[in-house]
Amino acid sequence: MSERRKKSTFERGTFKKKINNALYSSDNIKKLLIGNTEGMTAKEIRTTFKKYVKSHLFIDDTITDTKSYIFYDVRMPHIHTTTKDCKVVMFVLCHRDVLEEDCDFEGFYGNRVDILSEMVEDCLLNDKKVVKDFGIGEMQLESVDIFNNSKRFYGLQMIFDVPNFR
């Protein structure tokens, strides 16, 4: 009888859950995406947060509000005998009607997309609890590119690299 091989795609789901939890743990991200949460229950905050943070990259028909959003997914471009390379592809987007709205967060600069992308980077790369939760090495920001493939939204594509065991 053959021995079962360890699933190579296991991290896709677990990384998505960890990313969502990490983003949710950021008060700045929640404030930028949701706005004032005063008077909301924890369940209401979590439900509203899920409207603006999605673990897939299907964007156009998913977005209904004139707000800011985070979409992400996990790629595995290289799977070797003992290691694999995991890439987190993240789109940080904002509706064009609110892109330049005042978004005043101390220590963050630029338009809403710039500020939100910096918050995401800070959350995933500088929070010591989050950093140790992924892969065999520290997650690294590999690239940042402009996302302008939509008539209503502008944003950035951020790619994070996560080396991992197979």
C-alpha cells in the first residue's frame, strides 16, 4: 500500500486564514476600511470587515460600495522536493470617487491606496506575532505594481514571498 503524500497546497487555505486574521488585527486597517466602529458589536465589525477584505482576486462584480478594499490569494509557482515558494498576491484598491478623499492617519502619507498599502505592509512584515506565523523564513515584500485594470477602481498589486517546506 502506498504512503500518502503530504498535500502541497495545504498552505493556501491556512495562509488565507492567517492573512485575514492579521489584517483584522490592525486597528488602522479596520478604521480605514470601515470608518468609525464606535457603537458596533464585535460581530458587526467582523461582518462589515468581510465586505471589504476578500480571499480571492475576482474584483469587478464583487465590489458594490464606493470604498477601499483588499483582495488577496496565494500562488505556489515553485514546488520542489523539500521546499516550495509561496507568493501572496494582494490587491489594495480604492474606488476612484474616494481615492483622493482626506484620509488622515499619523505617519502615513499619500492617497487612500498609498496609506492602505503601507498599513498592509506594516501589518504583515512588522508585527512580530504575524511574521513568525508564515513559512520557514520571514515574509518579504517582493514587488509593488500599479493596478489600473478597472474603470471604477485604482490600486496596487503587492506580491509577498513566503519560503516554506513542502
